Amino acid sequence: MKVVKGKVAYQHLGPGFWGIIGEDGQAYRPVNMPNQLKYEGYAVKVEVVPVDEMSVFMWGQPVKVVSFETMTP
């Protein structure tokens, strides 16, 4: 499990999807992005686990969100 702090970003690739850009610059693509986090620019802290997933999206590391919280700026 890994804790990631970052910002939510909508990616306009193909049909589009939600991702998280970590403070470390790493891109994460949640396969189960919670609806509560689907707001462009939200500062978040998420606990994730990597997943093996085949996808047409060639962006970010696929992860599953285990827990989350929003952060105040």
C-alpha cells in the first residue's frame, strides 16, 4: 500500500478518465476513482495499491483506491 498526496486531473485522452498527479510528479490512474474526488484540481491524499490491468489508456500507473481524504489548500 502507498500513500499519495496530489491533485485530481481529468485526462482528455480517448473517451477521457480521471487521474491523480502526485506531488512527486508521478501519474496515477485509479481504476475505481471515487465520485467524491472527481473534481478538477482537488488536493487529495489517497491510499492506493497497484493493480495489474490492461487498458487502452497509456497514462499513469493503474491503482486501486483503498481510502481517501480531501486536503484543504
